[in-house]
Amino acid sequence: MLLRQIEQFLRETGMAWTRFGRIVAHDPRLVADMRNGREPRPDLAIRIQHFIKTHMENPHAL
């Protein structure tokens, strides 16, 4: 579910998956690892959802 939200966000914004990982978790491999089955800890999942929500509401906030 979370990975699906990330993939949709990346498609809609055109953001590179490595940039997303760097911004959200200081880990450019985050999305690739999730694509390979990694499950983020609950606190990271909350940060990811917060980032997506905030960025979609104000795309120029970066």
C-alpha cells in the first residue's frame, strides 16, 4: 500500500526515486529496497506519508 502511494507520487511529480529516498530518509536506495520487499519502520512510514501529503498540498515547498 505505501509503496503504491510512493510510486503514484513519483509518477505525478516526476521526482526521481533516488531523490525521494534522500529527502525522506537520507537513503537514496529506499524506494529500490521497498520494491524488493523492504518494509519501513513505522516512524519512517509516517514520515513518508507526511512528506507526500505536504508536497502534494504545496509542491513548491522543497
